[in-house]
Amino acid sequence: MLSENQVVKSKSAARKAIESTYCGVCDIVEYESFKEKKSSVTRHRETVKAENAPCRLSFEKIAAAVGSDTGAAVTQGVKLFIAPEAEVKSGSKITVTQNGVTAEYSASGEAAVYESHKEIMLELWKGWA
């Protein structure tokens, strides 16, 4: 059986291993409502929640089950790997720069949270809902 110290070292090593694969950075932005002080009118604004957060994008091709005369559609799945303490709400705008390419995405759902990282499925950014 592992001692508590060995478990902590093992978890730390796992996190360092995953973070060593991070080759990108991202900015995380949320669309929040606020009330103007003078007029009490509710408005919305983009609020930056994180800047230059180390991350990694992973891409996979997903074949759709529905075919047509020209063949089945193929889409691309995009997954963001980021530190577990990073707060990324569903619908957040995430601008990722990796391998010299910058693209905007939206967090499409809740994150899978592990002790060493978070995994978040992304979609191409289409605008605020």
C-alpha cells in the first residue's frame, strides 16, 4: 500500500506530465449582465476570467452515423486540456493560440474534472447566445 506521501508525489507527477504537453495558451471570457448605477438599466459585457492560461487542444475526427448519397458527414471534435482549478463555464468564449494558430471556441458543456487536469469539449465560436 502506498503511503500518503507517495500518493501526493504520484498525483504531482501525473499533473506535471500532462502539463508538459501544454503547447498553447488561452483567454477565457464570460458574457455577464450588470446594472448601470445611474439608470439601473441591465446591460451585458464581456469579462475576462483568465489570460494566457497554459493549455492544449486535441483534435479528433468524428464520423456521423447518418449517411447520404455522397457519404457520411465527418466532423471534428475539439477538446481543451487545462489546469483543474481553471474556471470555465459552459458557453464561455475561449480564444486559444497553439502552434502559431489562434482560433475562438465556445465551451460546449460541463468539464470532465480530474485531479491533474480538466477536459472541455469545444465548438467553433458562433457568438454570444
